[in-house]
Amino acid sequence: MQNSSYRTPAIFQTIPGLIAAESTRHGGISMGPYASNNLGINTDDDPAHVAENRRRFLANWQLTEADLASSYQVHGTAIRVALQGERTHGFDALITNKPGLLVGVTVADCTPILVYDPQNKAVAAIHSGWRGTVGGIVTDTLALMQTEFGTNPVHCLAYVGTCIDDCNFEVSDDVAAQFAPHRQRPASQPGKAFVDLKQANADQLREAGVPESQIELSPYSTVTHNTDYFSHRLEKGITGRMLAVIGAV
């Protein structure tokens, strides 16, 4: 199912019993810079509006907040094994194999990555900004899935979601230097460079053993397609958040 408030990645669309979605900025009730479908709890938006937006989003699958495990993200590399619906603190990736439980991350330029292991009905939702990418959060998440659930990356399907694109993600040279040379390029301004978050995270999936044919990259950008997605950088920090979720029911 598709509607204007979310998109289901093509790679997951035909899998029975799998919920996977990335929200857009459409279809909610928030106003001003948060218009309209802000799903970010930790913003200065009206909490009642955010709660209603999240209720509507989860209701697409007849679910509620009690069915969602998420965390206040800190741009780190900690991963939580989710056992129940909850809101925790300090984790930037969540994994589970519990039927009916969604795991989710919020983004507004950073990269959301969703992973499904069909052999073990296990899933992961990962929030990866430049720090998480450099820290190898995707690699670590797949390794923990293997330890916890017996996941073999060769069987996994993965989606590298909508984030800031390489044409707009300008960083300092010292940040860019932490990326592989083929995932960075000089900017016109001295001491600056552009880096490719999507491909850098996809590289970690490939290196872990996920086949190229089982990886989908979002064709969208939070900056270039800002009418459909929130961008923290473009909107100078005063904006909403998208939510990317996945779970096997």
C-alpha cells in the first residue's frame, strides 16, 4: 500500500507479512516549518500534533505506539535488541525478530537504512549520519543480527533511504578524510568537500555480504526534494522529522 504520507521501498513491496515504510512530509496536521507530517518527538512542534501524526502513520497498518520500538538517537553506534514497543535513549540502530514489533528511526538529512532477513524474520532500522557511517554502524548492526538471530547477510534485503544527497552534503576536509576516497570529492570552497552518505552506507552492506541486487537506494534527496521531505540543513534546524520503520507481522 502506498499513500502520500509514506512510501514503501520497492524491494520490500511484494514480501507477505512485512511492513516497511519511509514517511514523507505530507498528510499530517503540523503547521509552520513542521508542516505537515512531522513524526519527530524531539522537535519544538506542538506535541499533540506530533502524537496525532504518529497515530495516523501507524494506523496505516492498524498499529499504535505500543507496537513501535525506537530511541532518542545520539549520532553514535550503539544498537538495541528490541523486545517490545518502547522509547529508549542513546541507540542509533534497533534490531528485532519479534513478530508484530516495528523498529524505527527518525531522520531529516541523515540516512535511514532498513534491513530484512527473510530466513529468520529479523529486521533492523538504522540511523546513520556521517558519524554513524564513519563508525561502521551498518557493519556492526549486521554483525549483531548474525549473533542474535543467525542472520547471514547474503540472504538480506536492504534499503538505503532518503537523506541529504552528495551534491548538497558539504563537510570540512577533516570529516571528508574519514570516508573512502571514492565517496568524497572536493568542493569549490577551500577546506570543504562533498561526501556520499548513501553510497558509503551501501558500501558497508556490500562488504558485509549483502548482494548488490538485494540493495535498493532511495532516488530521493531531503534537499533536492524538499517539498516532500524534511531537511535539517536546508531548513536551518527548524523542521520536522521523517520516520522509517520495518517489522515482520
